[in-house]
Amino acid sequence: MKEDYYEILGLSKSATKAEIKKAYRKKAIEFHPDKNPGDSNAEETFKKAAEAYEILSNDDKRAKYDRFGHQAFDGGFGGGGGGAGMNMDDIFSQFGDIFGSGFGGGGGGFSGFGGFSGGGQRRVKGSNLRIRVSLTLEEIANGAEKKIKVKRKVQAEGTTYKTCSTCSGTGQVTRITNTILGRMQTASPCTVCGGAGQTIDKKPADADAHGLKVTEETVTIKIPAGVEDGMQLKVSNKGNEAPGNGVPGDLLVAIEEKSHPTLQREGDNLHYDLYISYSEAVLGASKEIDTVSGKVRIKIDEGVQSGKILRLRGKGISNINGYGKGDLLVHVNVWTPRVLNKEQKDFFEKMATDENFQPNPEKSDKSFFEKVKDMFS
């Protein structure tokens, strides 16, 4: 099981932004690869801390993590660049925010603790793409697989690259400055190749200045059950490609929930308003209602009271974190006729003083507030 982000940084869930930043700075210094050469455990802890900070330092991502846990970002199910797919370049780019611009926040590193040497050629990542997918309540309840046509940039056939002469293929240029802490080596992306380490050698006429061209591709998106409106999925490597030996960006899929004609969603629970006639309330009935898995028939006991809530357990929405399914709450509403003929009116006038027609609630007949309380329990 994946470690909790707060535990990785040694924080409580009520930690402030300043506390999160301070905790990450401490971890980054302690487990920095340059301070722990050859120590794979230290490097792994360094990456985990960076991933935790990337989520918790962002208000939107933190809110999603607090609500949905790791499943809001892992396994292709992300909030638009969750920490699970971070590489060392992504991590190093955080240091401008954590340690200040003097430590190479633009995408390189710093050498105050032995230096971010960069570890070789820097790989540029292509830009992300964003699309919106509309889902029915049934698709949300049961999960779905969607095939979406996406226009994305890919490397044009026939494009060749050569090593950038400015940065010698590393994708970054370094400089040494004197500070009160000593000599600092900073690195920033090469302005000639844009950090790719390569420049265009040859390209076909239909390619752009980076050797890319737009093509249409059908992408299969697997949507897990229980997603919510506004949630965002991430399909890795299906964004725009990068020039040279770069890595593709991601495809970010925003979820849009279509309204249902008879069912209303509330978290994992569903609500259904069932209207019955006065006669059905008195005599009882068998009624067919909608669920996300098809129609079902339920029994209405004779003498049912308007406002009664029938709970169909497990007929709601699957929990996104795998904690089972919600319920379907059927709200019984007795429809009172607005117009009566003389015979009907005479009957009810006779019944006006009949004891069977007088309100006589029992202790088992819960009040409105008790019913509301039960709904959320």
C-alpha cells in the first residue's frame, strides 16, 4: 500500500502551506542524491518527498487527495499531473520555489551540497492536452471505456536531429556564481534547443519548426466506477510529443456528469422520488422504479405514510476508493387528488370523522428530522 503523503513529510493533515514547504525542504536536503551517492533508499525517499510536496502544496490537488486518497492520482487516474509520474527533472524544477532562484529554479539544479550535476542529458516533456468527456449516471456507476479521437502533435516521419552545439547535448547550460554560502553552480535550460539537447537537422515540409506535425489518433480511456463531475483523469504519454528524444505529455480528461431524468446523486448514494396514489398508499402496491443497473420492482406496504424513505442497499454508486457501494433511497410521496367528483367527495366527507382516517402516529413513525438524520447516517 502506498504511503500517506502527510506521513512521508512527517506532517498532520492540518499542516499549513509554510509547514509543508519547510518539511519538504528538510527532507530534500537530507536525502538529496548528491549527499547520498549510490544510496537507492535515500533516492527513493527523495522522490517520495517530492511527490508528496507536489500534491500537498497545490490547494486543488490537496483537496482531491484529502477526499479521494491516492486513487485520485495513481494508475492513470490523476488530477492533471499528480506526483506518481514525476521524473528527476520534474523534481529538480521544484527547487526554485523551495530554495529560491539562486538555487536554479528554472529546471536545473544547485551545487550547494555537491551540486545537481544533471546526471546526463535532460529530457524535455511535450505539452499536455485537455479534453472533456460526458458520462451518464449508469456509466459512472458501472465504469466505462471510451474511445476518443484526439488531435496531437507527433514527430514527423523523416525528421532528424543533431546534437546541440551550445549545450553539447545536455539540454542545459551551467554557470558558477559566488554567494555568501560559497561558490554555487546553477543550471538552466539551453535557450538554443529549448532544453532538448538536440536541434533540427532535417524535416519534411509539413512539419513545424520543432519537427512535429498534427495527427488524429483514437485513444482508449478506461474510466473507473465512482468518478465525480469535475474530476480529472490522466492518460500518460497521450499528449503532444516532444522533439528529439523527449517524452510525450499527458492527456488530461475532465469528467462531466450528465443529469439523470429520475435519479439524483449525492456522493455514493442515489435518491428517487416515487409518487403513489392515495389508493395505493391505503391498499399497498407493487411499483417499478429506475436504478443504475436497470429497473427493479419494489413492494409498497398498505398504510404507507407520505415521506417514508425506503433504502435499497448497494443500489447506489461504487465508491471511488473501493469502499463498496452506496444506497438508493426511495422517497415515497402520496399524491393527493386536487379534483373530486360528487361521489368521491361524499365518501371522504363521511370519512372525515372516521377514526381510521384520523392521524395517529406511532413511535415507530419517525419525524421529518429523524428521517433526514437517518439519510446521512
